[in-house]
Amino acid sequence: MVGVGPGLGWALAKRFSADGMQVAAVARDEARLRTTIASDPSHSIRPYAADVSRAEDVARIFASVDRDLGEPDLVVFNAGAFERANVLDIDPADFERCWRVGCLAGLLVAQAAARRMVARGNGTILFSGATAALRGSAGFANLAVPKFGLRALAQSMARELGPLGVHVAFVVIDGQIESERYRHLIEERGEDSLLSPDAIAETYLQLHRQPRSGWTHEIDVRPWLEKF
């Protein structure tokens, strides 16, 4: 589980653990990750710190997980970075960082996972997308460009790896995910007006469980009142 913070990443890690999986949680900030895991000790989740935009860190993490838990059956790429800016004002360094974390890292992680899964003929790779993967909005180029690229990567991987037994899927998360940051929106619209991290996690688990005679490649999730 790559990209574990207190929101969706943590919900995914907990749901997979509750389903009986051994879960490796990967994040850049080790102290924050350990604090998040300690918040619910009922789940058996192992922390791993890495900058997944660096090939050497990805290789190290996968080698550690192989040793500690065995080769993964399911790998989720949920990492990302975003700096809101108008096109005229984008700092090229910020643009490159967002692309490296949101897209290049997706290649590095998925590539490492796929090499293991293809060798044994099965496995699931899931990518967390966003509305920005479908359209670039004003002020969101730093998010849209990596998400567009990640979606293209997922499509190519699905076509290459599906016949080899590996299920690749892309989840378009269309809407705001519940968090304290958006508490005001919940108060205005109602408790189920934003995307529940736990509800999204159920969708990821269902994708992993799908029989290969009916694999989904792309799915979008949004709260019931979200316009689209």
C-alpha cells in the first residue's frame, strides 16, 4: 500500500488488514506513518518509509516486503503531490516534483510489482486517480498532468499485463474525500455528501476480488449528489 496518510491510504490499509491480508504501508514521513498506525493497533500493518519517486527506494522497499511478508498479491499506488498554481506562475521545480511523485513513482512501483506478479501469473495493481485525470481545470495543471500520465500508464499496463494474468485498474476519485479540512462542507451538505474513505476502500477490495473473466479496468466513484 503505497501512499498511506490519515485519509484514503489509511482506510485502504485497514480494510485490507480486516480482510486478512498482511499489509505493508509505505509513506515518505516515517514518524507520521507510525503515528497513524498506532492510532488503531487492532490492525497488523507494517510501516516502511521511502521516497517512491526514487528507483533505489522502490527497489529497497520491495526487497524488504518480500523478505518480511512475501511477494505482494495486491499493490496500490496512492501517492501524489500537488501545488495549485496558474499556468503563468507555475514553478518548473514544483511541476517536476508533482510529476515525479504522482506519475514517475507510479511507473517505478507498478514496474516492481508487475515483475513479481508476471513471474507467477497473477496479481492486482490498482492506481488512485482523480477527476484531474479526465480534465485539466484552471489552476490544476500540477495535478492534471501527472494524473493524465498515470491513467495512460494504467491503460498501457492493463493491455500488456492482463493477458499475463495481472489485473491493472484505475480508480477515478471524483469528488472531495471526507476529512477535517472539509468539515464545513459536510456540515453544509450532510454526513454522506463527501466521499467516505471507507466506502472507497470497499471498491478497491472488490476490484482485487474480481474474477478474471470479468475484470474492470477503470471505475469512477463519487458521492450521490456530486455533479458530473
